[in-house]
Amino acid sequence: MMERDLTYETPATSLEEQHHAAYGAHTTICQSTKDDVNAIKSNDPTYIKFVLGHRDVECFSDLAWELLGRYISENDNLEDINLSPLGLADEKLCLLFQHLDRASSLQ
């Protein structure tokens, strides 16, 4: 039986609490991907290309996808996102892209 992700159903009150719920130490997302997400979130000017590994796709909660989309949309430096080999479900893509209409740096 598949476990439900209650993190998304009961959202945290602040953005930092949501970030911790989605990307904190208790998640199975690899550390290098967490570092990449943090670079996007903090608008790191040296971080311009994001490649998400297949293993982490399965570990991302709905909240993690939504926050990643929000971080990308607020980032001024990210130019390229590579998600092509992942075969993401439509529902995950909707969560990721719902905020990207504001992304100005993507090429």
C-alpha cells in the first residue's frame, strides 16, 4: 500500500517551514539536489543550470515540486533546466510549472 504524503495536505505556516518539510534532513532527496535547490532559492548568481536526477524525482513530494517551481520563478540567474529524461507525470509538471509564468531568466 502506498503511503500518503501528508506534508502537502497540511501545509506549514511559513515558507521556511514549508522548505524544511519538503527538503529537510528527514527527506530522501540526495544532498547534492538539496544544495542545488538551495542555490536556486537563494538566487545564487553562479548557478545557471539545473539538472534533476531520476532518483530524486521519486523522492519529491507535491510540496517539493511546488516550491521548486516557485524558487525557479523568483530566480534571476537560472538559464537552463534539464528534466527531459525524467518522464514526469502531468500532475507533477503542473505543480512545478504553475509559478513559472513569472520566470524571467529562463532561456
